[in-house]
Amino acid sequence: MEDDAQQMMMEMQQTQQKLQEVAAQKEETQDELDGISKSLEELEKDEDGEVYQEVGNILVAKDRDQLQDDLEDRKEDLEARNERLGSKEEELREKLQEAQSQITQSMGQ
């Protein structure tokens, strides 16, 4: 019985670690999404003038329409990733709650 409790505790700790990793990935994804949204807003505000894209440590002139298309594509990809990460996060939270209740039950017996 004690081995079962230890095994459950280890699994719960692994789930907590995975949950933290997913939350960090989700935050990074959201930060990038926010940056892209701001870039798209700026492109719409000023429809004239040259635009540049950062490539490594330099800025490269880019066609406005192409840059906007690239940013919109990237935004769609990130939104889909963010949804998947949200689902994974919810799944891990449920798994964690389930593990906690199993541990509580096993301790009570």
C-alpha cells in the first residue's frame, strides 16, 4: 500500500512538472501572439512607407503585403498552438486533481 502511495506521489509530481512546462509554453506563445498582433496593427495604421523584418540581428526591407501575409499565417499557427496547449493544460489539471483525490483516499484507508 505504501509503495502505491509513493508511486502515486511520483506520478503527481511528474504531472505537476508537465503542467508547469505547458503553462510556460502557453505563456511564450501568448507573448509572441501579442507581438504579432501589435505588428499587424501598426501595419494597418501606416499603409505607406517601407517595412522591415528582423532577420537575426539585422533588419531587412520586405514587401508590406508579403510581411502582412506572413504575420497573419504565423498568428493563425500560434492561435492553434495556444488552443492545443490550453487543452493539454486542462487535461493535466484534471489528471492532477484525480491523483490528489486518489492519494487522499489511499491515506484515509
